[in-house]
Amino acid sequence: MKKDRTENKNQLRYSGKLLRHWYWCVLLCLLLLFLTAAVLYIDTLAGCIVGGFSLVLYLTIVLLDVYYRPKVMLELIDFSQRFGGVEKDILDEMMIPYGFVLPDGRIAWMNQQLCEMTKRDRECHKNISSVFPELTASGFPAEGEETTVEIDYSDRKYRVVMKRLRLKDVLEGMDVAELTGEDCSVIGLHFLDITELTRLEKENFEQKPAVGLLYVDNYDEAMDSVEDVRRSMLGALVDRRITKYVISAGGLIKNLEKDKYLLVMNRVSLNALMEDRFSLLEDVKTVNLGNSMNVTVSIGVGTDNGNYTENFEAAHVAIEMALARGGDQAVVKDEDRISFFGGKTQRSESNTRVRARVKAQALRELISARERVVVMGHKNTDIDSLGAAVGVCSAAMRSGKPVHIVLGDITAGIRPWVNSLKDNLEYAEDVFVTHERAIQLTNENTVVVVVDTNRPSMVECEELLYLTKTIVVLDHHRQGADKIENAALSYIDPAVSSTCEMITEILQYYEEGVRLKPYEADCVYAGIIIDTNNFMAKTGMRTFEAAAYLRRNGADVTRVRKVFRNDMATYKARAEAVRHAELFMDSYAISVCPSQGIESPTVVGAQAANELLNIIGVKASFVLTDFNDKIYISARAIDEVNVQLVMERMGGGGHMNIAGAQLTGVDTDQARVMLKEVLTQMTKEGAI
């Protein structure tokens, strides 16, 4: 030890504040030298005396420095070593479990608390993952970084703070570990016991308020379908079923109107309802006193949005979304996501068209108040989207406003219709425009009408939504979490068969004497035919009334049918998709549609999905198509499965019977596996 101190003494020099202290001594000596010169100039004898004393002072300072410098350095070294020992003792006796591990995961050192926590002694040099499986070498932070991991150990929960440090000198002085190679870093681990904190956080989360609204979707219709003497009893049974369900979960319910309820509960009660997947949705349908129409309810809940007022506003948004999606479902809106439950049944068609009349008048007022109208559908425009756009275009022309339809790539499915429209004078010049031209035409005085979609990510040109504040949304698909916000007019009705049917009803109330040209009527009629699969799916009284109106305006079934004929390559591709279909879980037909040599393979995939429904035992069909570096999924069902819920799980959407999704970054085999996993999971959950 003495030898080491001597070697360190010869290698060490003053630095920092000690060095600055020595500089001040030198400076004072220089000042004393000037003082001696001044005194010598005034008086020689006095100058000599002062000079003698200055010389003695200089020599004394030098001798003291030579004599005491080694002793000072030795004292500094001793203090450093003693202080390092104190630090080590403090670290060892610290009440927080602490330790070092090597970069490969081996334990280098543990303090007393960590040894007691793990019930291992200091000689334990196993890999840290053998003690704490969650801590692995791959999860260690880089040099200078800090990583936090939460682990469970011996019925306690710990937050482990890991930081990589370069402590080669410290570890070389330890007998418990030896570093090899050039990597001199170790990882310091702090174990913070957060068991109590986690418990309190959980209690706080469970006591968060949740506010809900419950509406009986078809109260008046259900009451009208039962005898007069049983109406009060039916209402009482429905009210009792609803009240009992909410109270059994620990919630509070208050009847606001005959068909509206206010719900107040905490997060524990809400979680119980969510785990139960809101069984009230199905349970209330079993109430039957001779009513020919089952009672259905819609529920909207807001939680994690702040106080009761903010949660109540979120509940309003949730219930509106549930109703816009067709009712008979529950929507839970928390701070950052929206969850959907139920929605397995098709919304019954309303016999009244009052809503269509109100929306038609509102649309006419918006168009009349603006200078220009720009209409767009969804990406990869289909005939329903094009037909609806043509209907809006006809209405705008009747109001004397310049109107434009935004089109991207014109696929084979709509090319004959676009060419037919372009052959007519009204559509010849500047009606069909590209994205770039539409952006130039759109400003604050433009009405942007979106048809056949309500999702901003799916529209033909999303940038148009941010160039004007007057946006109109006309769609027949159910709303999802991703929707067009701040629309001046939104008409979304999942009960109708197609957007073309909606537009047809709007045209009848838009203004008196509105008539479509035969080529326009053909286009709108074609949209209804495609979305109803030749009037075999989702058709109701209003669907046939819309078709009758179009026939009166000159729509010709023969002309439409001729346009829909396929070439031989398309027909063979559809037959190939049907031939190679796989029956999954004895209920779901899954197939892949070939896309080579086909101009519009997604249309063929949709046709193949419709064909697969003709097979006995098939509840739903899914056809995958690889096109333009994406996997398109066409999903179809008759009445037993809600394919829209399945497609929503995969990032898509649509209708109960007709839906789809687009996947990127995967091939058809991976997409097939993903689809099967979703179907399996949703079947286990009872979601389909």
C-alpha cells in the first residue's frame, strides 16, 4: 500500500481549486516583488530590508511546498480511499435493493437488501434472467441510457430502473467479478417496490366515473305491435329487465323518458358489463307479450374523459355513434379509443321517409349558398359510389351550380359508365376531374360532398376535407371510430341498401320536378343492383320504391345488365376462386382470387364472395385479392354473421352483410392466417 501511494504521489499534480490556490500565492509574491522595487526606489536601506524579508518569504514558500506536497497528496489519496469505502458501505446498506450485472447478464454484485429479497448470497453469479425472467441482456439499455421495466416477484411488484455505467475501475477492485475484453460497462439495477402504489392506482382507476345513456331503439314500433291492454305490461317488463341488469352490476339508472335512461357507475361496474359483452342487448329481445317486433336497445358510455360532465358529453357521442351504426349495440368511448359491442342484427327499415325529406332540403340550402360543388366517393371508386356522385351532380346542376366529380384511377368496373356519361354534353367538359384539379377548385366557398364512405382515410382525395368547412356526408355504412368530423350535413343510414338508394330518395324531395336523364338513371340503378346483389340482399320496401322511381326516369334493366357482363378471363378467375375455397370452422368460406391478367380483380373477388354464399352451410364468405401491393378482403354474409364486425377487427368496415378491408405489408398467406385468427378469437368471445 505504501509503495502504491508513492507511485501515485509521483504521478499526481495539483488541479482544480488546489491549483488555483497555488496560482494566487504566486500572484501575491509577484505583487510583493513590485512593492520591494518601489520601496527600493524611495529609500535604498528600506528597500534592502524589504527585499531581504521578501527573499526569506519566497524561500519559505518553496521549501514548504517541496516538503508538504507529498504529504498533501498522500492525505488526498487516503481521504479518497476512505470516502470510497464509505460510499460502498452506504450503497451496501441502502434500504433499496440495488445491484450490478455484467453486459452478458451475469450478476456482479448485490447489496444486502437485494440479497434478502432474492434469498441469495453475494457469491451468486448466475444470469439475472434465472432470478428475474423479465430481465434479459437483450433488454439492457445502451451506454448513458436508462430503461424501466416492471416485474412481479414473490407476490410483490417492482419497478426496475436499469442504467448502463462504465465502472471498470470499481469492478476491478472487487473480488466477486472480473471483466474481460474491452467492454468495461456494467448495468446498475434499482428495484423500487411499487406494490402499494399499484394497488392504489388500481383502486383509483376502478373508482373512476362512467356515465352512460341507454335508448330503446324501437319503443313506439314495438308498442304498436302489441295489443292495447298489454302495452303497459310490455313497457314495465322492458323497464324491469333494463333496471335489474344495471343494478346487478353495481350501477345507478334513472329513467329520463319512456325510452331513454341515464346510467351512472364506476369503472368496476363498467368492466363487468364489458366482460359480459353487454348481454342486455340480447336479453331484452326475449321480452315477448305477443309483440311481433323484438325490442332492441342502444347504449353509449363515456369514461376516462375527465369529470362527470365530460363523460356525459362522451356518452352522447357514443350513443349517436351506436344509433348511426344501426342501433342494437353498445359503444364505450374512453379517452383514446372506442369499443363496440353487439350489433349482430340488421336494423329494421323505417317506413317513413321524413328524414330523407329533411336531409334533401338541408342539402339544397347548402348547395344554393355556395358557388361550387365537388363530389367524391371512396378510393377505388365502385358503381355505387359513382352512381351516388352522379345523383348529387344532377341535383347540383338543377340548382345551377358548377359541379365536379373527383376520380382517381378509373377501373374496369366503372369505365363503361364514365364513358357513357362523357358522351353526353352535360358531362363532357370538366365534370370529371383529377385530384390535383379538385384541389385547385376547392376553397371556403365550395361544398364538398362525400358519398359511400364516412371515413376520412378512405375518401378519394382526403386533402379536400381540409380546404373547406362545408362538408356533406351521405353514406349507408356503419360509422366507426375513424369518421369525418365537423360535417355541416351528415346523413348516414345503415338500414338502406346502398348510397344510390339514399340519393334516389333525396332527389325526390330535393325540389319539384327533378328528373334524371336516362343515362344518369342507369348509373344510379346499377349501384342499387350491385349493392343488393340483384335485389337479393338488404332489400326493403324503400329499395323497390327507389328502383321504381329510377325506372320512371328511364333506367333500362337490359342496358344495365349488358354493361355488367364479364369477359372470359374474369369469369374463369371467379370460378377459380370458388373452386379453391376452403371451409373454415365448418361455417366460413375462405378463398383467394387470382389477379393476374384481370383489370379489376377486386370486383371479381366481390363477385366470388357472393357466389360462395350459395353453398349450403356457409354462413359467411371471405375472398382475398392481391392487387396494387395490398390485400383486399371482400366479406359477404346472408343473415347469420355480421361480417362488418370481423372486418372492423382487421381495420376495415362496411355493412352487416357486405364489408371489406385492406391490408398492407402482408401476402395472401399471412392475410389468410390473420383472418382465421380473428374469426377464432371472435367466436370464442361470442362477438359473432
